[in-house]
Amino acid sequence: MSELDLNGINNMQYDVLREIGNIGAGNATTALSQMINARVSMNVPKVELLEFKELSDIVGGAEKIVVGILFTLGGDIDGMMMFMMDKVASMHLVNILLGNLQQSEPTDDTEFSEMGLSALNEIGNIISGAYLSSLSSLTNLTITSSIPYMAIDMAGAILSVPAIEFGKIGDRALLIETEFGDMDNYVNGYFILIPTLNSYSAILKSLGL
Amino acid sequence: MNNTIKVGMADANVCKPPDVITTLGLGSCVGIVLYDPVKKIAGLVHIMLPDSTKIINNSNKYKFADTGIDTIIQDMASLGAIKRNLVAKIAGGAQMFSFNNNLEMMRIGERNVEATKNKLKKLGIPLLAEDTGANYGRTIEFYPETGLLHIRSVGKDRKIL
């Protein structure tokens, strides 16, 4: 049973998708933790089938200002991977990484330096790479990823990009979402994996389902 | 009492004064406001894709520019709006990411705007104002009392159309 029907995902399929999120995000979180040399924990991944109008609720509302780093996926699976952080959290992350700890408390209006933006892009690259490579070795599927595309804007506006891709095939989006954060919740964000419907079937099939 | 009516992605609603109708965080989608200035009835539809005829699964009419506009006009008519009074204001259709290898994905915002304009033209509904394109998200609020569309974006001044 490898066909995935958006209207009737069974428990087994949910569990497997959640486990994929677990392994992928686990690796990504480890990579992040090594980079900032601090403990980063993550919650249990959620596999959610959402209507488009509910989509931006998962990251705390359509108007929340976030940094979204998007990768388009290729190879044996198609889709998108998005690494999303609160703007303020991402500034904390960049400050930790670049050792700018003396700087004043960032706010939504603080601008990134060019160095900061480039560091952030690279962080996105490394941890999404960790996510995807673990997914790839788990499933034995070849997964290639584009260069990172970054945008800093309202969550709803950023999520509209993957939503539109899903809109072409259905009225809902299926995504695997994991929230992570360090102990002080200083640096928190989300990994969102959004394969196309066919790719979900490919993933499930590769795992013998 | 004045309520703010929220419209989500691929969703629509209608509104009369003193209420306000809004959609948050428009990216490549387009927010289309239709307004009957005589009856002061407004409709807002948040479309995601240009053309329902190109997509097999098109049960949600509000997802597309063509069927979205048709359906919101019906919704407004049932509230008493008259089709020949209608005027339009639109916002959105941004290109959020600068994809360099995927032309189709890159132009989706632009195509949404084009499709919206074509549809309005076909129906003979005048487009009074627009704030479309560029690379940033928009939150829009429409006040049927005044007929004004307020647009907010990150790090930019509020625009009133």
C-alpha cells in the first residue's frame, strides 16, 4: 500500500512520516547544536494535513516576521524543504555564530548585516543538508537540493510559495514539521518538509510500505 | 460593533460597514477586493493560482483567479450588491524568492496578477488601484465604509489605495 490518498492517510503512514521528520530533524538539530556549541532540543514532529487557510497558523500567524530559507528538491523526490525561524531568533543565532555577543538586543526592525545574511544562508544550507542526507540514507533515494533561497518577510507570504505548489494538485498541504529550540528558547524555529504527493508515495514505497 | 473579517489563503468573504475585511501576509497570491460603492458591499478573495482550467483538482473555487472572481460576485449579489456597480482593487502577486532556475515558479505572482486583470477586464469591472509585484509580502485591509484599501508591508510605510 504505497499509494497516498490525502483524504485517507492511515495511522501507519502517519507514523512513518513522523519518524522521517524525527530522523531528519534530529540530524539537523545536531548539526545546529554543534555549530553554536549549545544544546538544541526539538519537539516530536507533527505530520499535518492542512487547509491552505490554516497553513500559517503552524508558525504562529501569517503576520509574524520570519526568515525563510527554501530549497527545491530534486532527484527521486520532488518538493520543497523550508527552514524557518523567527527574525529575532535568527539574529540571535547569527550573533552567536559570529561572536557578536556584545550587540544590543535585536528586534523585528533590526537589519541584518551582509555578513549576517550570508552566515544565515550557510546555516540554512548546512542544517537542511543534514536533514536531507539522513532522509536520503534512510530511504535509499537520491535527493538533490537547490541552492538556498532566502526571504525575510511575513510568514504567510513566505508560506504562500510552497502552498501554491500544493495548490496545483489539491486543496490541502501535507507537511512534516518539527520545532526546535535551545534551552533558553533564544534560538528557535521550524523545519518543514513538503514533498509532492508522488514523492510521499516514493518515500513510503522505499521503506516497504 | 465593528468586526474584522479574516480571509485565509484560497478563501473569500463578504463585508458591510462598519466591519472591515482583511487578509494577512499575501505573498505570490493575489488579494482581490470587489466593491459596490452604492450599496457599500465589499468582497475579498485570496487567490493562489491563475487558471482553474489548467488544474485537474479544482473543487475550491476561491483558489483561482477566474473562478474566484465569479464566485465572490455571486456571494456579493446574494447580499444585494449589483454587478454593474462593481469596482476592483488588487494587491499581492509578489515574487518572494529569487529562483534562478525555475521560470514557472518564479513567475507565479506575475501570472496571478495578469490572470486577475484579464478576468476583471472580461467582466467589465474597472480596476481602480493596485499594489502588485515586487518581492515583499502584504497585509491588506478594506474598509467598505470609505472604499479605501490599506496595505501594510514589513519595513515599509502603510499605503492607502
